[in-house]
Amino acid sequence: MSRLFRSSTLRPSPIDTDLRRRYYKHLAARGGLYAGLLIASVFYLLPVYVLTVTGLKSFAEVGISTMWALPSEPTLAPLFRAYERLLPNLLNSISLTVPATIISCILGSINGYVFAKWRFRGSNLLFVLILFGMFIPYQSILIPLVRTLSTIGLYGSLYGLILTHVVYGIPITTLIFRNYYSEVPDSLLEAAYVDGLGFFQSYLRIALPISAPGFVVVAIWQFTNIWNEFLFAIVITQRPAMQPITVALQNLAGSQVVEWNVQMAGALIAALPTLIVYIVLGRFFVRGLMAGSVKG
């Protein structure tokens, strides 16, 4: 009798068995997810690995080893050589990207606030027309762009390139800020009107101070696009002294012999600024995108 009682009490109940089965299934799903993420990370980091190991090899070793092999005698000479040759163009890219990003953020913020909080006749149609700018290919406007910049005296200069990126960035920056400001309660602005603030005073006193997430999203987006852009850069800035780093990196290849170690080191230098921006501000990027994506 006692043996029967003891065996019945130690037998797991159907509820415990079901919970244990669900727990193991959850662990298996989580393990599969992490394994998939690990494989994807390795796949996407392979180019960075190739850039790094090739940039640390001497020119002689690049010719006799595979691109996957670690350098037998690591050297920083290719990195210093690439940095020396790209430094003027690196400064050009900084002089281009920083002001173009700042101006794009400011104009996008103002436009987004107007379209989100100012209901005037034709506002929706005007907003749609502005968004059409996102779908215009770069190649289709090169000839009128060059003629326009030549007419106003900005062709061949960084100022013309800054103007081009600011104008081409207005549609996407306006869209991001409009979605962001749509989440600002109208009652908050109405209270500001009651206190005597005008429309743009409400923007400066209320909307702008709470716009940090939107500015982070737009800044990362514009900085990355402007820094990595090649077509406008090579067409508008024809003189090597005025070219940004993306064009100068192409010129590192040379005409007779390609120094792959210097080329890879230069690509690594060109990629570092955007990488640093994403490392520093990346955690705010998704948060800023989600800020204007959910209603209610």
C-alpha cells in the first residue's frame, strides 16, 4: 500500500509534462534564433574582416596569400600610406557632410512641423509632391543639376555639393519629422496659443526641445547617405583637391598596379566615421523611428 502511494505521488502530472515540453520547445526556438543571428553576423562581418587583414599585409604578401589568410607579419604601413593620401579628401568629406546634415535636419524639422500641425489648403497635395523627390533617380537630373549649379556659380565646389544633398534630402527628412510631430498632442500647442505663443514660437519653445529622437534619426540617415554618396561627388567636384573621400578612394586604385593593401586600408578609413556614428547613436536610431510610427 505504501509503495503504491509513493509511486503515485512521484509520477509527474500532465500539466507538468506539458509545461516542460513547452519550456524545451522555447529553448530550442531561442537557440535557433541565436544561431541564425550568429550566422548572419558572421556573414555581414566578413567584408570587414577582409578589409582589416588585407590592410595589415605588405604588398608582397598580398600577392602570395589568399584574402582570408591572417597576415604573417602585420604592418601598419598601408594604413599610414592610405591615411596620408586620403587626408585632404577626408577633410573635404567632413566639411561637406557636417553642414549638409545640420541644414537638412533644420529644414526637415521645420517642414515636418508645418505639415503636421498647420492645416492649409493644398497641404496634403504639397506634401505628396515633396515626397516624389525621394523617387527621382540621381541620373535623371544630372544635366539640369550641372547647368543650374553652373548658372549660380557653385559648380565644382563643395558648396554646390552641400546644396545638392540638402535639397535632395528634404523629402525624407520632412517625412520623418512629420511622422514624429504628428505624435505631439494638439492640446499642448493649443495651450501654448492660449499663453500667447504664435505658431513658430510654439515650434521653438515646445516642439523643438522634444525633437531629439527625430534629429538623431535624420542625422544618422543623412550623414550616412551623404558620406557614402559617389555619383554627385564625382560629377559636381571635378578637381581632385575638392573631391570627397569616396571619389579619392576610387583613385587609389591607380592605372597600372593596384596596391590592394593600401586600397583596403583606405576603404577601412573611409568606413570608420559612419561606423563610429552608428556605434555612438545607433541605439537611439530605432527608438527615434518608432517614436512617430504608432498612433494612440
